[in-house]
Amino acid sequence: MNKKLIGLFAVGFIAASTSLYANGTPAPSAAAEGVEISGAVDVVTVYQHDDKDAFTGANFGGIGDFGLTNAGDRDTFGFLINEVELDLAKTFGENIRLRSDIDFTNLTNTTGAAGVRLEQAYVTANLGVGNGMEFLIGSFNAPIGNDSVDIRDNWLVSHNNTFRYLTPANTTGAKLYYAFSDLVDWHFAVVNDLNDNGFADSALPSVLNRLGFNWGEEGNKNKVGLAIGVGPENTGHNAHWDWLGDVDAMFALGDNVDLALEAAYRQTNDPTPASGISNQKAFGAVAAINYQASDVWDVTFRADWLWDLNNPALAGGASTTGTNWNGAFEGTLLGGSVGAGYAITDGAKLKMEYRFDFAAVSGPANNSDYHSLLAEFAYSF
């Protein structure tokens, strides 16, 4: 790694630590003062039909975001507590800030994920470098792509397949953020790994970069982001790395119309190249357009494509789950969604979505399609 970047991380870490110690250890009553509390309640209703050739155990279609799996010729219906989120933030002086986002789920009713999950937990320090640099250490949402980790912040109820299968969602490590100007900013992160798998892969960290370009007036903002991720994520190997490239863009096509575009490439190299097995590769792309029809109604259309080009090189060595990027097969996923949102009041919104997914399989297995109807009620406070 570049010695200057290592130096910046060292300076940031020392500055954050020094500022925290300078504040001392406050009494419990003092620590509670000035704590900012926010959060959300997010409830989803879902119906999905999987055709007779659906992949048993896969998570295609609208149900995939909620831990539910597919089976041939099956209908799935349920009311799901997607999450109750509690966000806590505390500022120390002018330059130090702590934040923790805690997600609560109902194991008997939803995803099968942890009943209490720490989505984000980090400390930030503002450093007096140039226009101002932010140093962050902890667990944080990856600065990549258009979709947010929290579905209530997206146009549609379900995530696109590029977000679901290829790009990082949450990472743990340290990050620098620097705004060169109002037009250009930069995220540079050193993380345990791109998939937040803990320490199971390599003793070396991975790196995630995003260079952003932003322009336009308030209410008509445009952005383009160029992201690169790289790291040794094959289990037990410090070589034959993972590679990630992502381009995301958001364009304002007038006062009421926004266009979102994203394309990604992901590769896991075979840790035993002498075996002659191809490296694992996948491409993804998504396009979505949102029309704000009125002060309360908006409509969204989305097209989705993912191509899982090569099977994993080794059953236990892929940086995903030791299987295909999409979790089921080598081939192509095609999808489309149409949805509408209704703002009930400040902080409360109802969204509805119809989603269609088609799995085009490379090989003897049958192709399959998936039809989903989803509704989401989210209240943020």
C-alpha cells in the first residue's frame, strides 16, 4: 500500500484517539446529554409465485431480500417485520462523532437473520486537511452504488440483483473521505474484506475506493461514481485476489424525473491456477427511472440484468458463499419491476411493487420465472 496513504490512516487514527482521550471519560449522565435518537419501523407484505422449474433453495425474486427461498411450483405469502431500526449518535466537541445503527428483527416472522444486528457502528474525526477530511473507523455501509442498504430509502421495495449479489453492502475497517470541491469527492477504505465475512479469508485487508463527481442545483443533482475494490478473499490465501469494478450514476432529467444507472464486474481468481479452472466472473447492470407525479405520488420502472459467467473455482474458496455469485447457477438473471410510492405524511410512506425475474440457465437445467407482489409501509422518526 502507498506509504502516504498509510501515513494518512495513522495520522487519522492518532487524531481520533487523542481527541477522545482529551474529552476524558464523562459521567453516565453527561454521556447521555446530547445523544441524537432516530430510527424507523419497516413492515413488508409479499406474495410470490415460483414456476415449476424454480431453483429450490435459491433466493430469486422479491422474497430474496427477506431470507425466504424458492421452490418449484410454489406460492409464498407473508407479513414480514423487515426491521425496527434505532440509530444513536453523539458528538464530542466539534470534531468527534459516534454513531450506531441497531436493527431488530423478529426471527419467527421474518428473515432468519440475527434478531439484533449492528448495521453500523463507527467513530468519525474531522481533520483539518485541505477542505476538510473525515476519518472513520468501525462498521459502515459501503460507499458504492445507487441502492441503499435500508430498502425504505430506495424507490422500490426490493433491491436490484447487482446490489444483492455483486457489490458490498456493509464493511468493517477504516475509511477516509475527502471533498476536493463541491464537484469531486473521494472515499478510500481499508476493510477486513469486501463481503464483511470477518477474518475467515486472509490476514491481509481489502481496499475499496470510490471517486465521485457531483453537479447541478439543489433538487436537480447529478452524480457519477467510479468504484474499485480489491483484496485477497479466497480462504487461506494471500494471493489470487478478488476484483470489483462499479460505475453508478444518477441524472436529473428535469424537476420531476430522475434516471439511475449502474454497472458492475466481480471476479474471484482461482487460488490454484495450475488446476486449469477458470476464474469466477460475473457482470451486472441496472437502470431505473423515477417520476414524481405529485407531492405525494411517485412511480418507478426498473430493468435488471446479471450474468454469472463462470462457476466458482473451488467449492470452499469463492469469496461469496463457495457457490455461484447468485447462489444457484451459471447463467443469466433478467428482471423488471414497476412500482409506486405514496407519502402518507412526514416520515411515513407506502410503497408497492410488481417484480418479474427470469433465470436463463447455462446447461441442462430448466429455465424458470418468478412473479412477485410487494408492499412496504415504513415510518421514520
